[in-house]
Amino acid sequence: MESLKGKNIIVTGAGSGIGQCAAELLAAQGGRVVLVGRRQEVLERVASGIRENGGEAWVCATHIENKPEVESLIDWVHQQLGPVDILVNNAGSASKTLNARWIAEEEWEQVQNVNLKAVFLLTQAVLPDMLGRDGGTIITVSSLAALRPNLLGGAAYGAAKAGVRNFMTYLHNTFRNQGIRATSILPGEVNTPIMDNRANPPLESIRQQMVQPQDVAEAILLCATLPPRTVVEELIIAPTWLRDISGDLEVSRWQGAPPECRAERAKSL
């Protein structure tokens, strides 16, 4: 069954993890998928795999936090495929410094740009297509950190993910009667390559107990393939097993702390 046959779909962060799995599933359902990310060669590898399995995929490397590049992306999609039917905002980035005491302004802004500003720019760019056709779907991968922020994701990440959740609710409340479906998906810990950048990277045995990229991709597929009369406003997907993160939180608390705070840290141990 190809429930998305003929639909033009943009997936950001499509080079690995959730984005790659989502692109593969959407293409398997007949979607014409545009893979977006920063690394052309990585996207090409994913696209080749989709095509080998009979799917349709295009690649457009883009810095999605840059408005001119986003506008160029949408113009390119129009030329290659036509109007956009489904936008999957999946790309994300976390800061290295997790404690609000020490995160630099530049690092804070970088996280907001990728996780929040880019979602706004892409949404604004595709809305004319969708409103002009009285229908469209915007699915944004937020995070459980939007509801339960802590030091694992960090201050900047939690704030940005709360922002996109709010923005999707705004879109739903504003444009639902014009056929626009806006969805937030809020995963808990997901076993993606971003885990390697954690202050205390989890063991492989722990990662296998987490939500897997395929699980979130299945949720994206569900939201994309429901009949137009139905929208999933918000979906939380979390690990069944609740792990002890107390040690991770303590390590994260001091990630990026200035040298003069070593004495303070020693007192806390």
C-alpha cells in the first residue's frame, strides 16, 4: 500500500537517526522525499538506499537556520517536484555546555537557531503551498525535554524544544480550519548518534533500552498517513524502562564549568 503516493515531502536532519528512518518509511509509502541536511555526501548515501528499495528521493544540502538558503530550498523543490505537501522538522542540535550558569550566548543562539528558528523559517516557507491547496501536514520532532527539562539535554535545548511545541500548537489553533495539520512529537531518550556527545555517554546496554529511531519514525509515519480529517496534535513516545539518570545529571551539571569552579565542584562530590 502506498498511502503517500505523489506527496512531496521534506525531511530535515535526514542523514542519520530519526530523520533517515522517517525518510525511508515515508518513501516506502510512495512519498517523493527531499532529504535535507548539511552534509551532501551523507544525504546521497541515504537517498541511494531509498532508490535501491524502489523509493523516490532527492537531496538538497541546506543550512536551515539561514533564510536565503531555506528560500532557495523551497524554490528548488518547486522546480523539481512542485508544491510541498508534508514538512517533517526533525533536525536538532544540543549544546555542549548544559548548565545555564555557564553556557555562552553564542552557543545558546546556535541551539535556538537549529531547533526553533529553522522550524519557523521552513514552516513560513511552505505555508503558502499548503494554504493555497487547502491542506498540508507539518510534523515537528520536539522532545520530552519540552515538558521535563533537565541537565541531560541542557537549558538551551529544553527551551528551544518547548518553543517549537508552542509553535506547532499555534499553527494548529490558527490554520486547522484551512486544512493544515500541525503535530508535535515529543520523544524521550532516543538512541541516536547524539548520545555520543553526551557529557556521560550511555553504555550500549542502556541505549538498547531507549526509544529507537525507528520507533519515532513510525510515529511520524502514523501522523503523516492518517486521513486529512484527522490530526494528532501531540504525541509523547518514551522508553518503557525508567533508568537512573542521577549520575548523568551530576556530570552534566559541571560540563563546561570554568576552572575557578573546581573547588565548588569538589565540595559537591
